[in-house]
Amino acid sequence: MDEQHILARLNLLRIEHRDLDSAVAALSDGGVPDQMRLARLKKRKLKLRDEISQLEDYLIPDSIA
């Protein structure tokens, strides 16, 4: 993957993560939440966060201190 593709993928992942954040908040605020659905959404958010971190690490490698 070149840098342009990685940046585009990062943008899509961040949008999806933000949308899931809104969905989790809405589901939690709406009375008695569906715990299974809430758990699935949170698990997906964690996977997205991990993928975002990996792509960011690829773009910005650690420098040797």
C-alpha cells in the first residue's frame, strides 16, 4: 500500500469509529440497552482502534532515541 491508500483507509476507519461511538452512546442512553449488540459494537470499535494504530505506526515509524 502506498501512503495515499493508507491515508484514505485511515480516514474511513476514523469515520466508522466515530459512527460506532455515536451508536454506542445512543444505544446506552435509550433505556434498557441490548447488551449483546452493545458488546458487539464495542468490540468492533476496539478492532478499528487497533487497525488505526497499526496504520498510524506504519506512517510514522518510531525514531531511535
